Amino acid sequence: MADLTPETETLPILPDNVPVTMPDLPVRLTINSLEQFKAMSDPVRMRILRIIRHQPATAKQLAERLGATPGAIGYHLHVLEAAGLAQVVALRVTRGIIARYYTRTARIFMYDMPQELTEAGLLSLKFLTDARDELADAFLDYKEDADIFSGFPHARISREKAEAFAAQLKDLIENFLQEPDDPEGEVYGISIALFKAPAWQGLIKDKDTK
């Protein structure tokens, strides 16, 4: 039997007939280190975090879901655990090997990142890139049912109006995240970004006008 680590030796080993239940996770965890940001920058690790946000899973189960090897997923779980983003919540012995069930360390990850990342917009760009990739996967899986609503509108408004809309969007996201998990439900995602459009969309000033 594989050895237990100090972090897991206090966890009970579940019999085969006892299901692994989702623990009541803390609501929020603040991401404020480069180690955590780098751990979340890998697309496979982000997929792992999304899966174990809703159900505990072993490296083998995650590997089957993601089409990877258990060894590769085990490495990613080790990185996430070292960064404080994933944790072992249950153990089960299978053929003499201890299977570790992982979940996230919080339901919601909040970001308080170094100034060089936020000023360059790298964090927002990462979120949108991840959302694009996940939406593409959803279309492959569900086709017509993947996109309930989407849009990319533009409006010429004041800075004050933009800040008011941003506050409304933050409230919408907060309400969405506070929804309790429905064991019979499906997992949905929201991608939101309110930003000042690039300069080429700005006002055209006619220099010939006198």
C-alpha cells in the first residue's frame, strides 16, 4: 500500500460501498502570488480545477475525462496542491493502492495579482482566452445547445456610464456564483468583459473641417 503523506494521514479510508461526497468548500480564496497564477495558467490545470469545483475526483478519473495519462494528471494535481488550489478530501484503497480524491480549496478564486500583470491586461486576456477555448469545446460536445446567449455589442457612452454597467455586471457574476450546486443540474459558464474599445474604433476627427 502506498504511504500516506502528513496532509492525508488523518483522513479516513473509505470502504468501496461508501460514496465520496463533495465537501462544503470555503466561498472564496484570494489568488495573490505568481506561483498560484502560474499554476492556473496551464489549460489542463484550469480544466482540472473546473471539474473538481463540482465533484471530487482521482487522477485516474480526471485522466479518463480529459484524455490524458494518470501520471500527467498526477503531476498537475501536485502543482495545484503545492500552490494551495487543490486538496485531498477523501481516500480509498483499490488493489492495494491509495486513491486520492481531490477538490478545489474554495468555490471561487478571487484575484489580487501583481501590478505588472493587471496593468498589462494579461489577467483579463487569459480569462477571455480560456472562455473562448471552453466555448469551442462546448460547441463540439453540444452543438446547438452550447450557446444559450452570446453577443459582442459596442456603445459610445461616458466613463461614468461604463462604470455603472461594470458594477451591474459584477453583481450579476456574484449572484451567479452564489447559486448552490444542483446535483441534478448541468454546469454553465459565463464570460464577461467590459472594456474600452481599441483606438481604431474611436471618433474619426476630420482635420479638413474648418
